[in-house]
Amino acid sequence: MFAASHASSAAAAVEFDGIAPLDFVRASLEMPSDFLRSRLTASEIALALREGLHVGDHAFDALLPNDSRTASMRFWSPVKVASMAAHWLEMHGAQRVLDVGAGSGKFCVIAALITDLVVEGIEQRPHLVEQARALAAELGVADRVKFTCAALEATTLENYDALYLYNPFCEAGYDRLQWLDESLELAPDSAPRDVARIEAALDAMPVGGQIVTYHGFGGRLPDTFELLHSWSFGGGSVRCWQKARPGPSASRLFEGEWA
């Protein structure tokens, strides 16, 4: 369930002349034109998400700078995926979640809006960290979301009881022309090293820890985890696992090998 505790404060903060705030937002989201739907303000989008209304990516991405808006379809979590992932994590007891490769902050901010999770994101591109912080401030969750400019190797993964991974290491394997931008030099051997770090973190994760992936992360999960949810969306799968027993594991499986 989406956290209702956030909704009342959001409704009080948004005022319209002659129409209830939620009714106005609901009517705007039902408009047939993407252009009209994208005219929603940050406060209206925050209210809609807290109330469990569907907010399309076109409307949400209008809050981002032009370069991030263009990149969103390939690199940022869709609103539906972010919402579902956050819902699963909270439902199964997660408290502190790390988004690896947070980009413009889309997953973290949505998760903070609709749940009581403590959400942090790491991102290696400084300009995206600044965008993410600005987005959190605009949507009113800057006090509940933290973004750090850091590589995975500099992050203490043991500080988190859940990880969110939207295929964060695949860009290093792309041709240079397919990179998000050239502000970060991506070494071809960085992806295998980062995948190995995630696999080691999963081995060390205590029972009850969780991982949610979208389009995978390039590695294998130990058989100490249990697949709780799997949902196909946007040409990929969103999957949620929880550690069911302590290690060591007897085997590791790629995501597609889980029944």
C-alpha cells in the first residue's frame, strides 16, 4: 500500500481556486494530450503519486532538464517501475535502500514520495547528482533522499538492507556513441568488477535483505535468495528477491534461470 501519511500534508500544501486539489490533478491526468498532462506542476505530480494516481513518464520527465528528459526512455526508471519496486521493497520490510546508478534521481524521489523508505542514490556524474538533488527539492522530499557522487567501490553496501539496480553497469559495454554522454570515461573492465561487488554484497547480506532489478544487473544471484515478484514491463522484467537463509550458497543463477 502507498503510504497515506504523506498525502494529507501534500493536499494542504496545494491550493486551487474553486476546485479540490486532488480532483484537479485527477482531471489533468485524464486529459488526452501528452502536452496538457505535462503541464502539471511539481506539487501536483507529488500529490498524484502520493494518492496512488497514475502519473505518466511524459508528465514526470517534464520536471527534468532537457538533456535528462531526452535520456529518460533509455536510462531512467519508468514511473510505473519505480513505484512498483518501492512498493515491493516496503511491503517486505526494507528500510534503507540504495539505488546504484541513480542518474537524475527518478527512482529515489518516487520511492520517497510514496513510501516511508529511507532512500539513497549513488551516481558518478556530478551534473546528474545536482539534477537529482534539485528534483528532490522540487518535489518536497529533499529531507528524505540523499544523493552522493561516488563509484560503487567507494560505497559501503553493508549499510543498506535493500538494493535497486536498473542495469547500472551496461553502459560500459556500449559503443562510445551510445553512452549517455562523455562527461564520464567508462572503462570496459569496470562492469565485471562492479558486478562482482554486487554479487559479493548479496553473499554478505543478512537474511531478510532484498534486491530489485529492472533489466537485470549482469550478474548471478546466490540460491540463498527467494524470488518474490516478477513483472514484465517495457521490454524487460522487474524482479524482487529476498534473502531467505544465510550462506554459503550452493549455486548461483542468472536472473532468467529463476523459476
